[in-house]
Amino acid sequence: MTEQSPADDAARGPIPPSPDAVEADDDALDDAAGEAGQPEGGTEAEPEAEAEAEGEEWWRGEGMPWRKKPERADYACLSWFGVIAVFSLILIPTRAWLLAVAPDWLAMITGGRTALAASGAIASTGAMPHWPIVLFVASLLSLKFDWVYWWAGKLWGRGMIEIWAGQSKRAARNYARAERWAEKLGPLGFFIAYIPMPLPLMQVVFVLSGATGMSLKRFLIYDYIASTVWLIGYFILGWQLGDAAVAVLNWYAKIAGYVAIGLIVVVFVSTYLAGVKKAKAAEEAKRG
């Protein structure tokens, strides 16, 4: 709501209206209030309506996944996406270091397939007798954030997909293609989603599961079975590679620290540049 400036008050203040004009204005105000079914002075509701309309603008803007005024659940779900983003940034250098020094811990923290393959290679040499525990914990932790995507679909339908697709024309094409795949595959899409591919099929499958009304229990069952099958496959692959894979890991361990440091620098620099770019865009928008 636009505030009245002192100039506006000064323009009206110095010349008081005549008594006749005041009575006429009062009578007109009473008539208007009566016709509208409002008490005298009912025009004070207009500023409140304007304030409410202005308050709704931010959640109707572009880049928001919801189609209604957000509630506590909407804020909570969106906050979890922030947690995922922070966790992913922290994990970039950590993953590079743990893969060399403790692939079993990396597998249990992330449920990552590469870490499971490395663990399988080490287990084949007898150096990881606790590998069944590693495999079990990894299969559970691989689902740690998947439910957030299901929840987003349940709350906002295709809202998150539209945001991701809106990043660029290429992203729009990729997400449109992934949606077509997900709709055709049905539950089989959970297994296909774990195949390394350039399409963002996994996120789309998870979001559409919530958007189409799939229960959380059913979603977790499908997701756990698909994830575990793939993790076992990567573990067996590492086991088959055996000593050859271990030799690669031993070589990588020598440079893992430098790789982790380099990735930390990349994360900080990219985050800083993204912030600068966002600030410039906001400044240009204000000027425009």
C-alpha cells in the first residue's frame, strides 16, 4: 500500500472546508455507508484489503512452487530442499576424501553407488569383514532425502518440476522428456531412475509419485527395492574387480587430500560468483 506523503497532507491541510461542505460530505458518507451495509468510516477497510493484496504478491510470483497461500507444511518442505542443497555442498569435498580413506563410512552416510563399489572391492580382499552392515545401512541411508521430493509432489503437484524446467530451454526439454518417460514407465520408473543418465528422471519420478496420490508407504517400498537392487549390483561389481580396484583406490588416496581442497575452493568460488550474479540481477531489476 502506498503511503501518503507529507506533500499530500500539506496540499489538503491549509484550506479547511466550509461548514456547509463538511455537512454535505458527512451526509454523503452516511448515505454511502448505508448503501454498502458498512458502518460510518467503513472506508478504513480499503487499506487493509490493499495490504493483504500486497502481502499475497510474493507467493504468487515466479519461482514459487505452490498454487495457494503457503502454510506451515509448505515452508517446512521448502526448508528441507535447503537442507539438501547445503548437505550436497558439504559432501562435494568430503566425498572426495572419504572415498579414499573410508569408503565404507561414505557408503553408510550417503548410500552412494561408487562408495559401495569401492567397499565391495575392499571386501573381496578380506579387509572389510563388516561389509553386510555397510550394505544394509547404505541401502537405508540411500533414501534419506527421497521422501522430500515425494512430499513436494503431494503438496504442490508439478510445482518443483516447473521451477527446475524454468532454469533454461535445455532444462525445459530435459524435464519434459523425463516426465514422458516417468508416465510411461509407472512403478518400473523407480528402477530405471537409478541408471546414470543425462535426464533428471529420478527427481521427476519421485515428485510425480506424490503428485499422483501414491502413498508414502508404497513410495518408500518401491524406492527401497529399486535402490537396494542397484546398490547390490555395484557392490558385486566392485567385488569382481577386487585387487585392481583396490590398487586404483590406493593410488587415489595419495591425492585425495589435494582433490578435496581443490573442490572446497571450487565450492566457495562458485557460491561467491553466484551471489554476485544474483545481486547484479536484482540491481538491474530495480533500475529497470
